[in-house]
Amino acid sequence: MKKTIVVSALALLIVAGCAYVPINPPLTHPSDLKTGYRWATTTIPKRTSNTLVILTFSGGGTRAAGLSYGVLKQLDATPMPDQRKLLDYVDVISSVSGGSFASMDYGMRGRQMLADFESKFLQVPVQKMLIHEAFFNPKNVLKLLFDPNFHRIDVATQVYADVLFGTATYDTLLQQQRANDRPFIIANATELEIGSRFEWTQDQFDPICSDMSPIAVAHAVAASSDFPVALPPVILKKYDASTCKYQTPSWLPIARENDAYNNPLRPRYATELEAYLDPQRTFLHTLDGGIADNIGLRGPLHALVSTDAFVQPQDEGRLTGMTFMPMISHAPGIRAIDRVLVIVVNAGASGGVKIDNTSREPKLPVVLGGVIGAPMDNYSFDSQQLLIQTFVPRIRTGVRYYPVMISFPMLRDKNLRDIVNNVGTSFDALTNEQLSGLKQAADVLVHQDPCFQQFIRDVNAQPTPPGSPICSSAPPLP
């Protein structure tokens, strides 16, 4: 007994004396668009397909993960003219919170994920595991009390690694992408003080002179799903720009001088970059990506309308940050895109009346949920509207655009709508009924969408039946 007490006391002294060690190491060489996990280093810009396919997966716990998984299954069941599946054409998956579990696991394991994601994650009591590991595992309790490098979010990271991701790093993810020509996975978090999206890609890590290659992908998923208050932020070290001789992109001063009214999004993007470069900012505090963009759409939308990126182009502009503009404009020597399919998977619920049937004062959790959820839902709606408004005027450009909206309010079957709306946003295990409902909802929502229907007709050179619903940005071909 005395020996146990002595060992415990020594352990306490050891962890108490530890200094803070950041999870992200410095980038000790100049930023190079040929290295690291980024758009330019993947196989995707060199693909021969003239169809660009982008998926965005929203937040919403296991509900979002299940709906995203269901959509992946539907794309894998959709044949293309070359005998491959539509899933093989997916170029980018941009995800938030619960959706990041599905996107990252698919990026790591490809179709194997479709075979066992239900048993490995969706029907596993991850929420109970989080509580047990944080409050009832003596080793973790000890570390939480005395180790400055260990917080509740690190407990979550450990659980996510045990359940899905193991020791995989971003270098592993890049190797898997190159070896199997898989999509580029963007896990989105939110930088708390700046209030901006934080994309877990090397393009985002370049301005803070950090190398993300050795970082575990479980850290990124934890940051993407790091719900405020319940969990503390994932803290990243911001290194001085001289560490990697970071070169500010040439568009930055132009955006500051001329674009305040011509293109307000550009100076906002410049403000975010300058905030990351501020020498007084030595750390970044990242939380759930849903705070800044709960459907993961803003990053891909920016890449569809702008060539601006946080990294300076190299090799006469052929290597750039993530921008689709050169491909859409058929720039010489670049993959040419004639069709753009964007599938927005939004697992936001539209529940029934819960507090408006009484005059009683709502409880604090309900009020907090409304304060957090209402702005997220409104911003998500605005993002979807902006996507459609961006696509419709491009009808005459020669490029066909297909915005596909997957969301529960579009379900016509009330019983099915009630089932999926009543699935919580925690990481509780899904019941058989909930899992079946989410998969059925994915099936119905994908195939009833008029823009998805028009896309399938176009790639197969099929005529549009009279009376078919119209996709406003891709009307029937003459």
C-alpha cells in the first residue's frame, strides 16, 4: 500500500513538472507547395475527369455521421458511363464535427469504411466511452489534474483514435490518397478569437509556420467536433513567420486597397490571413467547425469563385493553393472541368414544438441551445442560398453546375422525417431504427433532388422527360 502511494506521488511530481508541449511542430524549411497534405500534392489536380465532385458534410454528432455515410453509400451505388461509380469521382470532402468522422474514415480506408463504419462507429456508445475515460479512468483523471499537456479534448482524441483512426497521421492520409486516388479531406474547425474557419490542411498551417504531417488525424477530428463548454479548445502553437520564411501571397495588398466594395469577401479573407500572421498571436484556440460554418461549404465555395489562397503559387501558377478556377476556366496545362457537382449534406434537424406550447420559462440548456443553434442554422441556409445564387448566372459559361441539397426538411414522408429529426446530436450509439432511417433518408434525398437527376441524365446523355423538376443552374440541354 505504501509503495503504491509513493509511486503515485512520484507520478504526480513528474507530470506536475512537465512543460507545455504543442501538438504541432514547427515547419523548419520554407513553405513548399510540393510537400505536405494539401490540394497541390494530391493526385486530384492531375485527374483526367472533366467532372468536379465536391461533398460537404455538416455537424450534428452521430446523426450527421450516419447521414454522410448514407450519402457515400448512395454514390457508391450510382454507376457512371465508364463502369465506375460516382463515388470514384469525388474530388473533395469538406466536413464539420460529426461529418468529419465519416469523411476522415473514408479518406483513410476508402470502401472498407463503407463495409464496417456502422459497427466501428455508428453503433458504438462513443459518448459513454468519453465520459468513462474522462471521469472514471484513474490514469486519465491523474493526468487531467496535473499534466499541462493533457485536457479533456485529449481524452476525446484518444477515444476517437481507439475507435476509428489509430495512430494515423496526416502523412499517412497523404500516402493513402496518393496510393488510392481518394478525395482530398478537409476537416474544418473554428479559430476562436479570429472567428474564422480553420481548415486542417497544410495550406492553412503554412502561415503559422507549422508542419502538420506528423499530427494525428484524430486531433483534427477532435478539433472539428470540439463543442464549446463541453470540451476545451484544441490549442495549436503559432510559430514566427521567419521559422519557415513564409511568403505572403501577392493578392494580399491588392485586396486591402481596392476590394472593400467591389468584392467584400476578399478583404475579409485578407483580414483573416493577417490575423494569423500577427506576431502577438502565439497560440491558436480551435473549437467546433460548426461555429464558423456548420455545413463545411464556405471553403469549397471560395475555391469555386476565387484564386486567392494562403500560399503563393509556384511553377508559373501551376501549383497553387486549393482553387478550382483554373480548371473551370480551362487554363492551359490544367485539368479542364465541364461539370461541377456539389452535394451539401446538412443533418440539421427541424424538430416539432417543444417550448412554444407553454408560457413557462425555458430551462437554461434549452436557451443556450437556441442561442448557439439558431445562428448556425441561419448561416447554413445563407451559405446554401449563396451557392445557388453563384451557380445560376453561370448557365452561359459552358460549364454545367449542379447544386444538390440534402436536408431533412425536404423529406416528404413525415414518419421518416420524424425518425431522423429525433436522432440526437451527441455521439450516442444509433439504434437499428435510427440507422435504417438515416440510410433511407440519404437514398430518398439524393435521388429526388432535381439537380442530381439532371446530372445523371447529362453524364449518360439521356433526354429529360417532360414535366421533370428543373435544376435552375443546369436546365435541360436542347
